Amino acid sequence: MKLLIIVQRVDFNDDNLSFFHRILEKFSEKLEKVFVVGLQVGEHHLPENVEVFSLGKEKGYSKIRQFFRMQKILFKCLPESDGVYCHMGSIFAIAAFPLAKLFGKKLVLWYAHGALPWKLKLAEKLVNVIVTSSSAGCRLKSKKIEVVGQAIDTEFFKPIKEVRPPEEVKPRVIKILYAARLVPVKDHKTLIEAVNILVNQKNINNLKARILGRPLLKSQEEYLADLKNLVKNYNLESHIEFAGGVSFSEMPEYFNWADLFVNPSSTGSLDKVVLEAMSSGCLVLTCNEAYREILAQKYMFKKGDEKDLAQKMLNLMGAAEDPALREIVVKNHNLNNFIDKIIFEFK
């Protein structure tokens, strides 16, 4: 089978989307040929049966030029393809529809978010199938929706045992991690406020939090500056570290450093990063309502409620690892099964 895959970015070094490089590698193992169309393309190291095309965003091409470049690529590759898979972009499905229809190719869209923008509603009319991560991942009322889980490489994200010093020799530091884009919707402030409660009100000083993410836009630089000022005002510089951007390949090291992964963001669907943390052996705390389907109440807190988050963090401090968290990912969200389910949609 040969598939044409359209994605936002193909870049091994990208902080946010480099995970898709691994997904493409897995597709290449199961398919004869993969044509990849990226809105933006950077460094990549893919097998010989993967051919990558760029729509030119990294070169500053206008949206009109990107659209016509896509049509040219589709016209070239669709006759050889068995279908089109659009990942993380309803607009890709809309743009690909005319030629997919002309060549009689099945069109499948991945969508996993709580929002219902007009682009999704239009794309639903055009595509054959919408695949999503959970029942909350696509809230349209449509018979075209198929739940396939997330795509977590459970062999890449796995627990790595480390030798920790005995408590009587060195007091154990509770290590907390959060990785997300530096935008207000990710709600870093609630985590900072919760740490403030634990350190300055409950006198818990053996606590260290790392926040991963780097600003890409001026607005994000201002947001990061505001967060750093908040940390400074609370005298938490020795407890909260802004560690900058981290590549996908480095994330297992950070997950295995952490005891607890905290996710104050709420997209309304199963955020990959929480599942990656679970697969790595971390305990997790999230306010994302989609996780209520799979997590016990002790791993959930109220959105935007720093007091509830602080209490839940306190409850989990010193708790043993929970193998059941990794098992959820291995059973329902592993990468191999995900790829098989996507390919099945084209058979």
C-alpha cells in the first residue's frame, strides 16, 4: 500500500512536532511507499521509501502559493497513492478534497481537540473518515468518526530505573515536570501558584519544578517574562526552573527525571504529552476532562484551581509508581496499533 500523508511540519529538531518524524518512520515500516507533504519541512532522516515535499512555509511562501504547490504535488503523487491521510489540519483535508475526489482516493482526517471550528465542520462533509484519540477528541455528531487512540512509542517512552540515595543520607527532592507551548491557554500560572502554596504556605522545601518550552513569537516572550516575574515575586527561583525548549529525542530523559508530570492545560482531548509521561513511569496530574475516561480521580484536579492542584500534588508526594498508568498506554495508545488502525481505514 502507498499513502500520501499531509502534516503541519516535518522536522526532527522541532520542539512541538518532532514526534511526527517517528510516526513517519513507523508508517514506512508498514507501507510500500509514503509521500509526505509538509506545510513546513526542516531536518529529517527518513527511510528511502519516504518521499518528502514542502509547501514552502519555511521559505516564506504565501498561503496562495502554498495552496497551488499542494495541488501540484497531489496531482503528481495521487495517481500512485491508495489514499490521503491528513494529520492535525482540517484545512489540509479541505484543500486536498477536489483532487482526492477526482482520482477516487479515500480521504482520512486526524482530529483531536475539544474545539469545533468551522474548518472541521466543513472537512467532515468532505472526508470519508475522521479518526480521533478518544470520544472527547472530536465532538461532532457524525457517523464518520472512529476512535483509534493516540500514537505513543512505548518502547521509546519507558521507565528507566535509577538508583536513588537513601533518605537518611540525602533528603529526597520531589521533582515535578510540565512541558507545553508557552501560551496562556496552557495555564502555567496555575502550576506556579500551586508551587507557591506548597513552598510558602505549607513549608515544603524539597520540591523542584521544571517547565519546558521556549518562546517562538514576541507574545510568547512577553508571556514567559510574566511567568518569570511571578516566580520572582514569590521567591521561588530555587524551586521553579524554566528549562527552555527540548527536542523530542530528549524527552524520555526528562520524564525519567520527574516523579510527577503536571498538566494544567485543557484541550478537551487526550494530550499526547500526558500519555508519554504515563508510559515513562511518571505519576500524572491533569485537569483535562478527556482523561476522566481513563484516570482515577486522584490523578485529576479542577481546571484553574491552584488550591486543588496543590492538595493533589501533596497527596501524591512520596507515592509509589503506578504500573497501571503505563499499562493504559501500552494497551490502548501504542504507536504500532495506531499505525495499523490508520492503514486499516484505507483497506
